[in-house]
Amino acid sequence: MKLKTIMFWASLALVVIMACNFVMAGKAITLKGSDTLLMLGQRWAELYMQKNPGVVIQVTGGGSGVGIAALINGSTDICQASRSMKDSERKKIRERYFNLGSEIPVAKDGVTLYLNEKNQISELTLDQIKDVYTGKTTNWSQLGGPDAKIIVYGRENSSGTYAFFREAAMKNADYTSSMQSLPGTSAVVNAVAKDKYGVGFGGAAYAKGVKEVAIKTAKGSFKPTAETVKSGQYPLSRNLYWYVRGKPSGEIKKLVDWVLSPEGQEVVKTVGYFTVK
Amino acid sequence: MSLKKTRFKYLGESLIEGNIKITAILAIIAVFLIFFFILRESLPIFFNGEVQQEITFGKFFQGIQWQPVSDHPRFSLWPIIMGSLKVTMIALVFAVPVAIGAALYSSEFAGRRLKEFIKPVVELLAGIPSVVLGFFALIIMASFLKNIFGWTYRLNAVNAGIALGFAIIPAIYSLAEDALNAVPKSFREAALGLGATPWQTAVKVVLPAALPGVSAAVLFGMGRAVGETMVVLMAAGNAPLFSLNPLESTRTMTATIAAELGEVVFGSGHYHALFFIGLTLFTVTFVINLISWALFDGLMSKLYGAKK
């Protein structure tokens, strides 16, 4: 009998604690969206929570499209996106919330072409990159390399990087069917690092253990560095965004201001992206 | 007092019984609701004019390209149907001999102690989350196989098929073992009494007698393989190529849904197309499971029905 009473109170206590957790979670600021921004978002959240005890920030990935959908249906406060919103998405925000939402560039990224470190090629033109990804060029010898098949790696079509690369590097042409789409940029980097004849693309911050390709333009060849990305000399530079419904206010505004402050932007550098200002 | 207590007990029991009944019914209702949801989301392909501008039923079978995000989207199902079939077949080729062999060993040859060890351990394999199997195949097995055989593509149908094989071995083993165990002892005694060796008894008497059940186990494994997602998503490379070559990358129907549903614009042609794939998968696995179930039922009445 006594044991039962104890069990009863214990389970009641457990339920109460869980309920409290739900209530707390309701107060948390949620960030959702791009996998490219996931690492950065988490680092920001950690630091911000350390500095402001009592604020809870939850960060999840899933892809830019997922984040924007969550923003539209109200299940996230802030959406992290590695591409700007499509017109159809803006329209939905306006229909539901009677404003356009705010687009806040929080960092810059140079989408980088990765090669295996053993690959002798170190620079390519945008046209060459396009031909590789549309399937027109299939052998490294066509690019001045050894006679071996090019193994093309890319991302799933739910990725913001997929969309950006298609727009900026391929002029909206279609990817070749033989491109292997991998879940996540780190999977692409891992595949290229292990595959002597592989090629892949993704955020500059992820390029560990692989070679970054310099892109040859009329003005010279550029690797994605702080200067070339900020000046736009590197042709595959892009903004990384935060989206909020309406104007940021209250806790969210404080967080946004901090992220754009020199302190927040310092985090951008340590993660491997580039500052907005 | 004691009467009251008994009545209370009865009331409690009927409450519990009612509760269990409701949960059972809820589970069935849930399955139906899921089916109707998938059906409802794929119907616009047939009836909604706006959606039909993007995608019609005929388009699923035109050409050989799955290229939904494009200025000219193409929705041919051939490459992903081919991908699913290819990976499933490879998984079966790998898993069936291993699983049936193991089942035959543990039901016919292993001592009781060993048997009690083998069965739970093989079934433990079913407890490995498929994402872990997929990760293993993606990072370790792919490089290993590539270095040994010198394949062009690290991630290919064979790599995914083998990993998938690991995922379905426990299911096939478990069901096949049950089928073999269901063969009455008298069959074995008769065979041994006529001078057959244990091996002859196992392969020429017990296995043929349990064959419907063993085929049911294989089909059940096949159903699992068709529906398995995470392993193929990670290990197959996901290139929607229409090719029979098992050493090229491939994309299955399940991986296509998993990878693309997250981003797709709600209510677009692409969205409904993914649900149509889901409907197709649901139907295929349902039919496979139904056949498997019928076979197993047939086995039971074959072995025990005559006794009545």
C-alpha cells in the first residue's frame, strides 16, 4: 500500500515536471531551417544562452524550405535560410500575417567546389563547372586531368545550396541524372575526401580534408576568402538569412541585434563563414 | 464487504478490457486513416485541373528522367521503380541464403543451449536502427568494397543492397525458423527411421514441408526491403539513373519521398507526385504481405489441418 502511494506521487511529480518542460519550451525562441546555417545557429544559441540565463533557444535543421514552411505555419519564431524566399512563399506570409516578414542577412557564404586533395586540378571556370554538373563533361581529361570518370556529388533538391548552385553556377540548367545526391554537406565533403575522382559543392565552412577550387573569371581566379566573398569577386557568394514574421520585437529583437553585433559576427568567423559588414 | 470488493474488481476488469479494445480499434482506424490520407493527397493527379497542368498519371511513365526541380519538371517513375527493384533484389540475394541457412541450422542442427543463444542474438540485429546501418554503409562499407573491387562509384546499389540485407536478415530468419519448427516431429522421426542422415532429413524432408512458410518469410523480408528508407537514402548514392547496372548509384522510391518531401511546395504537382509514390509503395508492400500471410496460413493448415 505504501509503495503504491509513493509510486502514485512519483508519477504525478513526473507528469508535473514534464508539463513544466512543455510550458518552458513554449517560451523558448525556436530557430529552424537551413542545414548550412545549423552549425552557426547552434554556436550563436550556446553563447547567447550563456550570456543571458533564462533565455532558451532551440535550433533545428531540415533545410531552408522546411524552415520557411515552419515560419509560415507558425511553428518557428525565426527561420534560417541559405536562399532568399521564393515569391510563392512571400505571398503565403502576406496572406497569413498581412506583412512581408523581415529578411535579415546574418552572414555571407561562398559556395565552394570541393575536390579530392589528390586531384591535380585547382582552378575551373564557371562554364566548366556547369558542364560537369549538367553532365556534358564526364571525364577529368576534358579538364586537363587524368583519364578517369568524374564522380559528381551534390545535394538533395530540398537543400538551399542545391537551389543556389543551380541558379548561380548552372544558369538554371538541370543537374545530370548521374549526380549522387547526399543528405547534408558533411556527407558530400566526406564522399569527396574519400573519392579520388569526386567533385562536390557546399558551404566554405565545411571544407575540411578536401581541396577548395579557385574559380577563374575574367578578372582572375578567386578562392572563397573573406575579401573575395564580401566584395563579390568570388562569383558564388551568397547571403545567409534569418526570416521573422513581422518586425522583430522583444526577445527576438535582442537576439537579432546581438547576432549582428561585432560579438555575434565574431562567431560567424570562427565557424568559417564571412561577416555581413 | 467482500461482495462489494468483488464487484469493484469486476468493474475494474471490464474497464481494462474496454480500454484494450479501444486501443486495438484505434490502431486499425489509424491504419485506415493513413491510407485514406495518402489516397486523398494523390487523387488530385487524376482530378484536379490545376495540378494536372504540372503532372498527370501519364507523365509518370513518360521518358526515363526523375527531375522534379527544373524549368521543365519531369516525373518519370521508371528510374526510381528500377532503383527499388534493383536494391531489393540485391538485398534478397544477400540475405536469403544467410537467413534461411541460419534458420535451418538453429532449428535442425543446433543443440538447445546454442539455439537459445542464436535466436535472440540474430533477432537483436533487428534492433539496430536502420540509420546506424546506413551510416556504417556510407562511411565504412562503401570505402571497403570500393578498395577491394576497384568500383568507379563508392555509393552504389550493391553497397546499399548488402546493408539492406543486414536489415532484413532477422525478419526472414525469425519467420523461417518458426515455419521450420512448425513441421511436426513425426516427419523427422519417420525420415530418420528410414535411414536418412540428419542433413537429408533437414533438406529433403523438413525444408520442403515448410516451404510455403519459408517463402512467406522471404516475401515478408522483401516487403521490408521495398519499404526500408534510411539505409538506401544514405548508402545508395541517390542518383535517379535508369540502368540495370548494380554498380552504379541508384535512387529508390522510399528515398525519393524522404529526401524531397521536406522542401516541396505544399499542394504543388511535385507534392502530389510524392504522395502517389507513397500510394504505390503502400499497395506493393500490402500485396506482398498479403501473399506472405496467405502462404504462412496455408502451411499451417497443410501441416496440422489433416489431423482434424
